[in-house]
Amino acid sequence: MVAWYIPLKNLHLITVVITTLMFILRFWWLQRQSPMLQQRWVRIVPHVNDTLLLLSGVLLVTITHFYPFSVQGSWLTEKLFGVIIYIVLGIIVLGRRPRANKVRWVAFLAALVVIFIIMKLATSKMPLLGIV
């Protein structure tokens, strides 16, 4: 199982980049009212990619034995909460409910900050808050 660590980590990193780029691109298209948002692949690819991202994350947890809500995985707990916050912000930014453009922009910028924090937690493996 350890032999799978590097390929899984690389898959996880690639899907993180794709998720981030697709989020930014879809927000750009939304701001420009681009018909690209209606393309079938634009509605499918993010879901497939996010599924691979989640699956690779779960498999990495299984391999490394860094578990959320444990002392050695406290950074992972914070990362998990960050992912949940990012999802909520993403729904505000890209959701179908009509929202003021100002609200979408604030949520978009906050989501980018959360992505940065998640990446910082993942690379440093040091909790920001120190909460278990």
C-alpha cells in the first residue's frame, strides 16, 4: 500500500490544481455571462475531478494513518473544516440562486483565501489553531 503513496499524492495534487483552476475559470465565465457555463463538460468535469480529489484524499489518509480528530492529525482536522468552508463559499459563488455580484465577489475572494490556508496546512502539516 505504501507503494501507492507517491502516485496518489500526485493525483491529489493534480486534482487540487484542476479544482482551483476550474473554480476561477467558472467564476470568470459567470462574471462575463459566458455561454461556456452551459457546456456539458463544464457541468461534468468539476464533479468528476472533485470525486477523484476526495477519493485520493481518503486513500492518502488510509495510507499515512493521519486521521482527522486525532493529535497527529489535528492539521488534517483543520484542513477538513477548510474544505467544508470552501464548499459552502463555492455554492455562494457559483450557485444558481440569484445573489448580488458584491456577495459573489466577497465569497470568491474568501474561497481563494481558504484554498491558500488548506494548501498551507497540507504542506506544513502544522495546525494553525492547535485544536484537536
